[in-house]
Amino acid sequence: MSRYPSLGYGLGLRKEHYHEILDTDPAIDWFEILSENYLVPGGKPRYFLARIAERYPLVMHGVSLSIGSTDPLDQDYLKQLKALADEIEPRWISDHLCWTGINGLNLHDLLPLPYTEEAIAHVVERVMRVQDYLGRRILLENVSSYISYADSQLTEWEFLNAISERADCLILLDINNIHVSALNHDFDPRAYLEGIAGERVQQFHLAGHSDFGDYAIDTHDAGIIPSVWSLYEQAVERYGNVSTMIERDDNIPPLADLLAELEQARRIAGDRIHPEAANG
Amino acid sequence: MAERSLRDIQEALQRHLTNGDEQVRELIVGTPRFPIETRLGIYSDAYRLRLIEALSDAYPAVHTLLGDEGFAALGAAYLEAHPSSYRSIRWFGDQLAHFLAERPPWRDTPLLAEMADFEWALRGAFDAPDARPLERETLRRIPPERWAGLRLRFAPSLQALRHHHWNTVALWRAIEAESDPIPPQALPEVETWAIWRSADQRTRYRSLPVDEAWALGQMREGVDFSSVCAGLVEWIDEAHIPARAAGFLHQWLEDELIADIDSVA
Ligand SMILES: [Fe+2]
């Protein structure tokens, strides 16, 4: 079991920055794209994606796999995902450990699963089928959550570990989501970091959120706060050279602001995070 | 307590989000600091907000015409009637024009449905499949005796022609330019609009004279050039038809509406 080579420091690709990226070739090691934005036949999104793919390594990040749903896997979606992957050759493909709807509906939200044996078995079987179909190991990301199910028997990290172990998939750790969920569910975020099997962590997400005092909501629409930075520092201590990126989904600032945030990550992690040669 | 399957849990939460069913409350735990209502409320609010925002992204002019409150009410009613079944949220609003045309009170303002339909067509043109426009030279090389059988293939971004009864496009332009609002007005005559995307990735739209609209509609359906010319007699003197029809082709080339020659048999 090995990880993909690290890509270093990256950013989420957003349409607001297409022109600036192509005009200025910013010093960013790689970009993460939101897969669904490019599952369209043509036009501007695909046009810019093709040009950026010529210059930067890309990874594909999806929100619609619904790996935990009790509906059948959406074969048509998988087919589209695979066609996009064939075209842009991403270094890896990720989605979330969650469900997004049943009975054919998509609620377009990343809904948490109960942490049970039943859910583990269900997700593991589906991850293996998806990996088989895509011909590669995928990454699953921890989501921010606001509810806990009475039926849960495990901690979130035990649940994530068990799935990645049994399905032989990799982990995308969203540091901000750990912080948010820790606040909402009264657990120690450091226990989460300690609990996750380090050798499966392929990527970090860093993002901002909204703190309401008694709880926090993951909005991915603001700057990264100090306690998330310090959690990031601990994550780097523990996991080493894990590709790091800043994920801003809303309230998109100028590229320069995100580059400054990425500089902050560099100040914290330094050379411990760096691109590795393919097959290296 | 009876054991609940993963399916039961998902059914209960989805029912809560889509129609407010409260059974899910028995399946989750809260704390005094962060009670169950607040926890569930975050998901319900996020669900509605996210989908209404996606609708607003697709229909900015409908949003402007209705105002924030009016649009939120429309969004909530639409979401209840047409919850998303799409992987990509981009398609969520696909029934809005139809919904506006049928559902009171919005159906009493027919301009709204026409605006929604126009905005949806713009979106359709925006990310339709790419195609290289036909070069003038290719058309010029067709020998005169074979022109009669000419059939064209149009750019995949060319939307079905839209027939407008209102000054929808003028309103849309004013809203887009954030200039002073102009009053909605019924048009003296129906206007037909072509909406497509040119090779430079720009979304384009143009109103068509009645004979050109008919000719484009026919050729888009695969009718051959000579039949279209014959039909133009409804609007034009027979003597002027060849020049008029050649003018259409010239304009469609300029517009980058033609993707290919389908056949000249
Ligand atoms: Fe994330």
C-alpha cells in the first residue's frame, strides 16, 4: 500500500481566477478542480480547464459520488467522471465520506453517516466497486457535521480508518472540518489526528468557517483561523509530506489573497511538504 | 429501541429536509449547548439556501424582477415541486420556465416565464458541446448544380428558436447592464430569437426577421435548401428569393451558426 507522490502546495481552481492563472503563471504546485463543474459538454469551463491542465498537475474533487447512500451507485455519473479523468489525467480523484440523497434525489449537501458496522460494510463494498471501475484508488474526505446519530458506535476517525483500511482507499483530511466537527460534537481534534492511520493520508484541505460560539458551520467562505493553522501544524508533524491545498468555495477573493494564505502554510510546513517526482 | 437500518436513517433525514417530517429527531442526539432543533435547522437552512442560490445563479434577471423576497418565495415553491435529481446542481432549474408559466401567482405575469426561458437558453448555449464553425470556402466549393440538395448541420450550441411576446431581451439587457429599469411591455408582433455561442466562447443572441426565422427553423430540422427557397415565396417575390436565401447563408456563416454541411446529395 503506497500513496501517490506528493504534489506540494496547491489551490482550488475557481473560475474567477482563470484569466489571471493563464496570464501570470502563478507559483502554485497544483490545482484541485471541482469535478461536477466540468461535467458539461463544452464551452468556457472545459476550454480553460484544458489550458490549465497543460501547465499544472490537477486532481479531481467531487461532491456527488454519494458513497454512503443506500441508493444504487450512479453508473452514469461514474462514466462521466471516468471520461473526464481520461481527458485531463488527474493525479488522483476524491470525494466525501457522506451521502447526498436517496430515492433518486440529490440534496446537494454532504450528509453524515451513522458510525456503525453496517455503514462501514456498505461503504467499503461501494468504494471497492468505484475503485475497480475507475481503475485507481480514490480518496475519501471527512465532512463537517452538525448531527450525531444515536446509533453510532464508533468515533468518526475509527469509522474513517476502518473504511480506508478495508476498502484500501486513501484519505483526504480536511483540517478545518476536523476543527468544526470537534466543536460541534465535543471531541478533541488532536485525538482525531492521533487516531487516523497516517500512511493513508494523501491530501489536506485548509479552509475557513463561521464560528457561532456554541457551534461552528463549515462555510468555506473565509480566511483560515489560527486554531486551524495550529491543527495543521500538528497534522504536518504527524503525517509529513502530504499535499496541502486551500479550498475556498464561496466569497472568492483575489488570487493574491489565496496565495498569501498558501504562503502561511509554507511558513508552517516549509520543506516538509514538497512535490515528489512521479514514481519517486 | 428497535434497530434502525442505514436506509431507515437516510429516509428519515431526507424526509425531514424535503418536507419537515420530524421522525428523524428520535434518531439523533443533541446537547444543551447545541440542541437538536439547531442542529437540524443548519441542514434545513443550508439545503434551501444552497438550491435557491443555484437557481439565482441560473436566473439572475428573474431574481432581479422579483426582488430578493419574491425570488426566495419562488425558489422555495420550486424546490418543493421539483427537488433536484441531478448530480450537478447546474441542471436543478431546468423546469423553472414551465413552473412559472403554470403556477399562480407567477403565471399571471407571463413575462417571468419568458425571461426564465431566455436565461435557460443562454445557459444552454454557454456550455453546449464545442464545434468548429464552417468555413466560407467549404460552402463556396459546392458546384451550383448541387446547391438544391444542400442540408446544413448547425452549431450544437444553437438553442431552439425562442418566440417572444414581451420585451424580455431589452429588459434582460438593462438588468445585465445595471442601467435604469425599463417597463415590461407586450410586443406589437412576436419576435423570434436565435441564441448560440460563437467560437470565441461568447454567448450570442439575435432577433430574426420572420422569413429568416422560418428558413433557419426549417434548415435546422434538416430540410434541404431548394425546399426552403420554395417556401420563402410566402414572404418574398420569387425573383428575389435566391438573393435573399444567399443572404441568410452569408449571415449564418458570419454568425458562426453553421457547423458543417450535412449533405449535398
Ligand atoms: Fe474540504
